[in-house]
Amino acid sequence: MAAALLTAGVVVVAGPLASAADGPEPSAAGCTGQPDVPDFGPNVRIFDPSTPAATIQAQLDADFNALKDTQSAQFTDKRVAHLFKPGTYAVHDNLGYYTSVAGLGQNPDDVTINGDITVDAFNASDQGSALQNFWRSAENMAVNPSSGSDRWAVSQAAPLRRMDVHGGLQLYPASYGYASGGYVADTRVSGQTASISQQQWYTRDSAYGSWDGGVWNMVFSGTTGAPATSFPTPPETTLATTPVSRDVPYLYLDGSGKYRVFLPALRTGASGPSWAGGSTPGTSVPMSQVHVVKPGDSAASINSSLAAGCDLFFTPGVYHLDQTLNVTRPGTVVLGIGYPTLVPDNGIDAMHVADVDGVRLKGLLFDAGTTSSKALLTVGTAGSHTDHAADPATVQDVFFRVGGDVAGKAATSLVVNSDNTIIDHTWAWRADHGNPGTVGWTTNTADTGVLVTGDDVLATGLFVEHYQKYQVVWNGQRGRTIFFQNEMPYDVPDQASWNSPAGVAGYAAYKVGPDVTAHEGWGLGSYCFFDTDPAVSSYHAFEVPDNPGVKLHSLLTVSLNTRGSITHVVNDTGAATPSGTTPSNLVSYP
């Protein structure tokens, strides 16, 4: 959507620790000798409840002031994480760009913030809008909001996970300005959650006291307290359960003061937070089996650790890669905090994941380099259809950027070949704005955001924007998407430059391959803003084969500020986008 700080050492003060029970450890044969209390490097703050609140607040404020400004910090190379040891804190953490805040307990209520974890339209230049509040996250904490409600006014790539909000949750700016979010999972809000000016939102496996609001596309799965399906008036779509889900891996402290990575168990037919019964079921890995990756580490050293059987914990920073990172061991965990950013140099792909069970990727930002990559991340091997239903790969809070910071190029951002993969919250973004010289039709080139060839793949929270051909191509059988948000490219030069091989005007945002016999989607929205040439149109936003196994529910298209048009919603069905930035809705197809 148009949408000196981090050089100090880690702050660690000894103090009381919460006890935690662990399940059996997955094997990581060959990876030994990593410290159980590692050095997390210069961009991680670790806070202890015995530290004076004023001292903690001063650090939080310093980080925020350096990363809050939309004009100067949106494409900075600075990154930071705020980690709170178990205990209670009276602080207010405003989150700027590339900032992650998380509790280090095994469960959210092990860390309590008597104050606020806040994102708002912070800057005068924002003019009350949160449309560019990207790349920040909060996780694994309880909050007693100072005013009764916490504010999380974000747009894309800003997840709120594993939070226990003792009060209300406001997903809109205090100014009531526009916002283009958003994502909540595994969270409990005792009071009302209000979206108000949010264009769209997705909530998974959570519990709300109540819900208020809805502009275009509000989607819920496995969320108690969610409204009943009423799309399009109001525009709310609710699934009683999430078909398959698995909460994210996360760092925590055990009862002996050692760090571990917790690996939540797979859930089927889930409803409500995974920790609602007391603790999230799962297993854990000791840090002795995890390579802590810090700025300056080479791709060769990271690959060496992977080959030795290590899991990876990426700390905040920007990592230039001169060789592809290869994840080959079943069950490998690659976990990032503070938006570690992987930049492939010289046209390589950034990461390949083998077609194996149980790989978990979480909390990474792939940023295309200036020489075009074939794909930034590939999961599995094309044509290999191995059943991974019992232990699928998960791609969670993994984000992609082409342009904006540099004149990046990548033909495809995410390729998913492995069967049963869960894509749980991604934003693939070809930049529509950024640093001078980094954005343009022939500058930050990128054909497709997400390509799926694997069967039985599930996407929960799929955000894909501005790619130059099809935004999403789904060729695997029995795929499912719960919530899709898209904008077509802003900068199409003219209609002649943008006609699909199907012989129609423009490219569909979401294309299901012609040989697919079963596919289903819920809460799917695509918007156009053809600003370079408002005469441009796309014939349809969704292109699917006509057979009874392909079903779409709660679809919409919008022409933003009436810049261009979308003629139909799906195939030849659905009205053209009306004027006035209002949606063309379609309850179901066929």
C-alpha cells in the first residue's frame, strides 16, 4: 500500500525467571556447542523486571525516535528487537519501523505490560494515515492498557501474535485516518476489538470480547467473539475453525535461565488461542542446537551451520548473501526477530528449502537485489508430491520486497512446491514508492508474487501487491486461501503494455490454473489504482477454471480514487468497479 541507535550492546540484568515445562527435543544431530545463553548482538535489547522502569523507558524511546519517521526510517538499514524477561513492567513501547517486541515467557501472561504497546499515525507527514505503517510486530505478552484499550494501527507486514490484551484493541489511528492492515493470530482480547477505518483485516485462532467495524473485507477463522458471516453488508466473513494451523516458533527462557525455542504443535479444526488451556502444546529446542546469526555473518558460515544440523536464529540486521541458503534437514527452524533482511546479490536466489517434513520459517524479510533473481524463496522441489500432512512446512510472517530500498528485481518472490505447506501471513510487495531511483515499470521488475505448485497448500492471510503480471498463480490441487488482499500495479504505462496471454485486458490478481479441479477461497479482495494511465483496465481480478470443485466466497474489487477499472470480479461474472472508491461485491462463485 502506498503506503546513535542500534550500536549499543545488549541490555541484560539478572533477575527472577518463570518456570517452563518442555516436551521432548527434536533431534538436530551434529549441531552442538552453541551457548545456552547466547550473545544476541548489538540490535537486541533484553529487559529484566528488576531494571528501573525509567531506564527501560529511555531505551524504548531512543529506539522509537530513531525508527518512527515514515520519510527517513521506512527504508533504513537499522533494525531492533525488544525482548522482555518474565515479570511485570510499567512501560509504553511505541513501535517504529523494523521493530519487534516480544515476551520471553513460555506463555503470554508470563510477561505483563502495565502500559501500552502502540502503533499509530505517529508523524506529521502521515497526515493521520497509517497506510505506510509496515514492518513491525508484537508477540507473546499480556497488556493492561493505560487507557483501557491498546492501539495497533498498522498496515501490511505488522502481525500481532500470542497477545493477551486485558481490555480493548483499536486497530485504527487515533485520528481515524486510513489504514490497510492487517493480521492477528493466537490472541485474546477481553474487550472490544474495533477496526473502524481499516480497509481489511484477518484474524486467526483468537478470542474477542466483541468486534466492531468493517470497511471492505473483514475475515475471521477459528475466532470466538467474531461476528457471523454477513458479507457484503457488513463485509464480514467468518469460518468457525481454521482447517490446519500451527503457531509460530518463539524464543523463551526456561526455569534454569537458559534460552530455548518453542515449537508449537499442529492443530486441525482450531478455534481460539493455542494457549487458552494454560500452555501451548508442543516441544522445544535448546539454544545449544541453534546458530545465532548476527550482522556480518557470511552466507557460507550460515550454510555450514545448516549443513551441521543447526537451526537458525536471525538477529536484527541486513544480510547480503553471495550464495543461496540451503535448508535440507527435516524439522529445521529458521526464526528471525527485528525483521532480519536477506538480500541476494548477483542474481542468486536467497533461500531454497528441500521437500522435507516440518521446516518452519518465521520472521524474515526477503529484499530483492539489483540483479534479478529467479525466486527469492523456494519451498520444495517442482513436481515432487510427497505427503507432508502430518508435519507440513510453515512459512509465517515471511515478507518479500522488490524495490523501495534499492532497485530490486526478482521474477517471482515466493514459490511453494511442497505439498501441504501452510503460508501463514505473508506480504509480497513490489514497491510503489521508495528511495529515488528504486521504483519504476522497468526499474523494480517482478512478474509474480506467489506461485503455488504444491497440492493441499493452505494460505491464511495472503497479501500480494503491485506485481507486473499475475500476482498469484495457483497450480496445485485442493489449495485453500483464507483472506487475500491485493493491489494491482500502479505504474502500468498503458493498456498495450499490460494484456495477458489469455487475450484479455490486464492480468488477474489471483489465477487458478486451468488443470486445477479443486480450490476454495474466502474473503478475497483486489484493488486497482492505475495512476500512470487511468485509462488502463483489467478484465477481471480472479481467473479460475469453471468446474464444481473450484469455489470462491466473499469477493470484491475496488477502483481506488477511480484510477482505472476492473471489468468483472471473477471470469465474466460480477459488475465493473463503480466510481467513488466503492466495492463491486460478489457473494460467491460459481
